[in-house]
Amino acid sequence: MDGKNLTRRAFLAASTGTIAAVASSRVPVYANAGKKAGKLAIKGGKPVRTKKWPAWPQWDESAEEHVISILRSGNWFRGRGSTVTTFEKKYAELLGARRCICTFNGTNALLTAMHVLDIGVGDEVIVSPYTFIATYNVVIGSSALPVFADTDPETLQINPDKIEERITRKTKAIMPVHILGLPANMDKIMAIAKKHNLIVIEDACQAWLAEWRGKKCGTLGDLGCFSFQNSKHLPIGEGGAIVGNDEELMDRVMSYHNCGRPYGSVKRTSSYPIIGTNRRMLEYQAAVGLSQIKRLESDTARRNENAGYLTSRIKDIPGIIPHKLYEGVTRAAYHLYPFRYKKEHFNNAPRDKFLAALRAEGVPCSGGYGPQYRDGLIEEALNSKNFKRSFSKARLDKYRRELNYPGNDQLCREAVWIGQNMLLGSRSDTGDIADAILKVYENRDKLA
């Protein structure tokens, strides 16, 4: 990936005296920027980058023999093979967790965790509003009420200082989401959970190998859930996992996800299995997972290195605010690299104009999640027979009045995402991202 660096930095053409002044912080770093910037690609100029970015997912041809042997054997179900069990053991070891049980996707890992922890009808679960819609869906699908604590725009995580004000006598659990692979503030969250005797389910579906004070995300709460969907850092196409350190609890996970068959401490009380469902991972899914797990550590290290470099390059560009990591974060996963865009520093150009200009420079990007609690999904749930039976009209009316999250609304207006695959290239590749952002800033008067 060590292609030629196509960067162009007009501000470095300043005089030696100006550079010295910049170094001593007597003038803004980009005080003279804009005069020598190249024409924006969206206006007909030459793009900063024309090379392709690293593809994702990346297949390991050495895994083909294993996958094909499973397909030819006909032993595709985990009950007739050992590959799922092997993958579970390897993933648990990688995370430092006692146990891991795999499911056929991350959503069903979360649903299984909700069930075995007895979260359901009439319960309330505190969650972050800034997350993939599956987090909302698993709470609603369990007939529980997703109660949102506002987002901290600087970290993109649930604001721990907003959690306690959302706790009611019906609150059963907190579901922190390590969104984009950036760890939530687990010190504060675990302290609040302990104080109020609440369950903690970590939605770590985007946080493979992310760490909080040296411990892997997903291993700090009662249960942690992961996704191995096609875009994820450990891609299987579809797949998920639940990890935990409580043997009896993990026995319940195993039993429930396997049609309620007794397992370990979960004993049959009659001639029939206990209540359960089928959420098992398949043998050939696990074989793909075993091939992909080999690269997870090195890829995570490279993403972190390139993310740090990108932050160093863009942090002083006016109107560009890189994400903040909490003091307790010892490693992020960077499923996406986020920063915030302040239009007042870009001639008041709307974010969509900035995104279009950045894409034209050869840097794919997006604006991330919107305020999903206003898109009709929540209201549909509140109006359902199930919710009207489970919650009083007074509670649902109060819930509607509380759907006001200024921190999250701000983030939804300002966020810009860069894909994880773009952090798998060289430092030169990462520099192209920074150069493109700088170029757009230097041409901010041309964005309108």
C-alpha cells in the first residue's frame, strides 16, 4: 500500500519566519491557508487521491481447504462438528474471557443476552441513542422500553453523567454501546450499575479488541456481545458471539441458543428441553472466522497507528474536531474514524457540501447516524398493543416528552465518518485523507 504520496500542502510554502511563528503558536497554523490551494475536484480540479483504498473483507486463500472439507463432509451443524467450539475457545482466549458462545449474528447475540438475564416485558433498559438501529430493536423486540441517555458529542458515547436521571423503579439494565469501536466510560457505567443493582450488557458489536484500562470491551459487564457481519473487523458474512465470565450464566446462554437443550448447570426438569430457540452458528461460518481471526491483532494495531496519525494531521484545522477518547481507553478498535465538522469555519457550508467535496477528492465518507428516535420506529412501538399492555399510558406519555437529546442531535448534525478499511493502508494513504480535508478547508469559500 506504499503508493506515491499525492499530498499538497500549500501552507508549508510560507516563509521561514511564519513557520517559526506557527511553531511558537503566535499565529494560527492555517492563518495563510487558502491562497495556494488547488482547485476542488468537485469544481473540476485534480483529486487528491485516485488510487483505490484497501478492499474489505479480504479473503485468506489458505482457509479454503478447511472450508471445503467441512462442506464436503456434510457436517455443517455444530452438533456434528468441532469448528464452532474451536472458534469459541480462540475468541474467548483472545478477549481474556472465560467463555464464548457463538450465534448466527450480532443482533441475536444481544437478544439472547437479554433473555438469559431475564430482561423483558415491562422492564426498562438505558441505552445510547447514537448507535446502529439493532440496539433499539433488541430492546423493543424483548418488550422492554429503550430509555435513552444523551450522547457526549466529544466521545460519541453514552454520556455517563446523564444515566442516573433516566433510572426509574422499572430500570433493569444499562446497555452501553462501544460505538464505532471507541470504548464507553466503563468506570462510571459500572459504578452506576453497582449503585442501583442493574445488569450491564455491553454492545461491543463494533469493538473487537478495544480496551478499557487494559481489559477487552465486552468482558467488563455481565455479558458482552459481538458481531461478525461482513463489514466488521472479524468478518464472517454473518455471525455473532456472547462472552462472559459467569459459568452458570454462560450455561444458560448455551442452552437457550441451542433449542433449550440442557447444558452444564442447566438441567432438564421433564422429558422435554427447557424453553429456548435456535441461534446456533454453522460450522463453515466458524471456519471463515478462524481464518479471519489470524489478522485481527495486526489489523487493530495498524488502525490505531493510522488513526493516531490522522488525528495529529487534522486536529488543528479550524472547524475539524477529531473524536475524544476517555482517559481509561487503552486501545480503540476504529470500526470507523469519526470527527466533527463545524460549518461556521467553512463559510457556513452545510455538511452535505463538505462530504460531497471530500468524496470528490477520493475520500469516501458519510454523515453517520441520524436521530433515529424521530424516524417513527419508537412511536410505532409505543402505539403497539404489546407496549400498551406492558406500560401505563402515563409512563409512555412521559417517555414521549423526554425524547429530547441535544447532545445527540448536535452530533448527528456534525459527525463525519471515515471507513475502517481506509486505516489499513500506509501512512502515506492516511496522509491523503488529511490532505483532502485540508484542501476542502482551504477552498471553503467555494463550497456554497
